[in-house]
Amino acid sequence: MNILAIGSHPDDIEFGCGGTLARYAEAGHRVTMLVVTGGEQGGASTLRQEEAQAAADTLGAAELIFGGFEDTRVPLTREFISYLEGILGKARPHMIFVHHGEDTHQDHRTVHTAVLSAGRYVPNLLFYEGPTTIEFQPMIFVDIRATLDKKLRALEAHASQVQKTNIPSTNIFEMARATAVFRGTQGRVAAAEAFRSARLFLEP
């Protein structure tokens, strides 16, 4: 399959579905990652793109695309939706992963809504959670016991962001590991990533 993961900023995808993407890549599926902005509000865009490439390589992604939109100002416009449609036309995804729509970051909400429109004909459309997600009640779980270390190494590649959680005495690793253990407990495994979906086709 062709798998497309979309995030607003460098490290969004890794936190939300990095373990799942690593499993798909290991199984031989083609994984493409689209990062809509350069994350310049969190540091130099060139550095953050280098970190994102290292993280994508760690997860086994075949391609990493940078959208070049402005951090914190992603526009919910016809032009942005058309841009996403162009990416989908090239990637031809069987499955898309993107932000959950209930989120305190405006870019995450905008990208979610735009992907709902651009990906309206994609059969499988799943929503991942991040540190700023709210009101998230997952329906779908992926066991990431075998790929949790890859997920954490991918987050480690974003060295400039590790401590930028805005929560005293914690870092992105601790948050990611705690989330994986919590979702794993819900799914009755040691570590998991959790999702909601607009559509999900089960193939018998």
C-alpha cells in the first residue's frame, strides 16, 4: 500500500503515528510524509527540516515532502486544499494519517479540515493524537511494541525540540512513552498508538 502521513510541523507525525509508520515500512509498504510548514516558530527552518529528514529515515519513510507554508498561519483556503489534492494525486495513498480535529493548535485544526476535503475519496482516513489534542476518544489501536524504540529515536532526531513541551520537568520522550503505555493499556498490549477515523475499510 501507499501510506501518506501529514503533519503541520516537524515532529508532529513522529509523535502521532511514528510507530505505526515504522511497522508499515518494515512490512514493505511505501510511506510518504508531508510536513506542511517548516516549524520556524520553534527554531530555524533549515535545522528543523534536517531533523525531520533524519527522523523520516529512522522510520523508513520512502519520501519526505515539505509544504513550505508559514508556521502558525496555515490558511484554510481553496489554494491549500488544491495543493493537498496535488500531493494526493502523486502519492496515490490507500491510507492517510493526519491530526485529529479537536486540537488547541490552529495549524493542526486547519490541516485536519483541509485533508478531510482533499482526501474525500481516499478509502482509509485516520486521525492521530498529539500533545495538544483534546477530546480524543480512540476507536482503533496499533500495537507498537516492536517499533516503539524507532518512534523514540525518530523523536530524538528532533534534538532542538526535545525539551520544548511547555511542561516543567518533562520532555517529548517521556510524553511519547507515557502516551504509548496508556494507549497500550487501553488496547491490552504493552505499547500502542491510537486513532479515530473518518473511514476505515477492513479487507477480509
